[in-house]
Amino acid sequence: MDAAGYITPKEVRQALRQLHSEDVETNPELALRAALADDLKPVDARGRWKPSSLVILVGVIVFALLVIFLYFSLGQSR
């Protein structure tokens, strides 16, 4: 801020960049993490991201279906 109390355009740009970089809605990575995070406790005791139980369940089911598909696809050739 200059001596007269006016804000320069450079300071406004810097403030907007800082505001938008911290906003979850404007950052796609943070928005996806927030959507897939655990609703009750999104961060564990060590400060790491904690996925939702539903995400884990869907991942396990998809993995099981993939293993079953590969088993019957490759197992039929014998």
C-alpha cells in the first residue's frame, strides 16, 4: 500500500491469487479431495488425507470384479 492509502493493481492481483489458491471450489484437486474425503474426519492424526468409506468400498468391489473378469477370461483358455 502506498503512502496515500491506495492499493496498487499489483497488490490486488497478488491478493486475488492468494485468495483463489486457498479456495477449495476453484482448485480442482482440492475439490476432488474434499468430495472423496471422509465426512466425519477428512484428515487423520498425522495430517494425511483420509478417504471416505464409500470410496474404499467401491474400490474393493471394482478390484474384485476385475479379478473375477481376468480369472474367467484367462482361465477359459486352459
